[in-house]
Amino acid sequence: MLVLRKWRDDDHPVAMRSNSPEFMTYLGGPEAPEKVESRAAKYADGWRTGANAMFVLTSDDPLIDGGVTGDPRAVGVIGYWPVEEDGEPVLEAGWTIFVPGRGFATEGVRLVLRHAAAHSDRDSVHAYPRTDNEASNALCRRVGFELLGEVNMEYPPGNPIISRNWRYDLRQLRAALRE
């Protein structure tokens, strides 16, 4: 079983794990440790300020070893935060999954979408994987996001990239959760 655990102040090792070269390929490469520490603090503060809803995705599978994450059950980082898309208030989602090929990404995204539907008043969640990030684009398709097209972006700031803009409509999911 997978669980979304709210990001905590002591989750810096999880943030450092997600900064590994293997996970930062499509995000401009690993960042300086102080930048990662700052982001980890922002993730924890986001729960207090409403700036984001970041989670450590955990598994109760006894064969999972989160390694150097500080949480032996950690299989990834996932969450969402408020943004604007063409002047409309929406959510943006992002994820890093440490353990591939086990369905953790699919179930983790489904869990975070359910959380967003239950706890946010915004009607859609967008994801913006780079066009060459085949795994994240396939994940968006598999989970039920709608492809809106390609967009020019910068990530990190100053580094131009071409991404796909995927949208998930939360209204239908929200209605199903109310039933």
C-alpha cells in the first residue's frame, strides 16, 4: 500500500535523494546542496502557508529500502502547488519516483489527484514534463491527463525547454469523491 505522508521539517535527506543525477536529467541536472535544502524547507513551510502540498510517497512493502532518504519506506516525492495557466488559477503537479517499474508513479499520481480534488478549490491540475521525458509523458497519459499541446518554458530559470502541457480535470473526480 502507498501512502502520501506530508513533507516534514526533517525530510532534507529525501530532498537530497531526489537531487541525484538520475532524477534531475530532465530538470537541468543536480542543484547545489544549499538550493536543495532551501527547497526542502519550502516544502515543509508550504503546509503551514498553503504555498504547496508536498508529500513523501511511502510504501509498506517490506522489500522497499529508501536508502539514504532518512525514511526507509520512501519511494518518491510528489505534490502540487498553485499556479496560473492563461490567467486561470490551477494547480501544477510534480513528482520524482525513486523505485521504477512497480506502479508507484501511477498510484502516487492518482493519490495526489484525489488529495487535490478533496482539498483544493481549483478545477484542474497541470503537469509539464519535457517533451523528451517519455516516462512522465506516458504516466500523464496513463493516469488520464489530457494533452493540451507543447509549451516553451524555462527550467531551471534561464534554461529554455519545450514541455508538454497536460491537464487533469478535478471536477469529475471531486464529484465522485462526494458520492
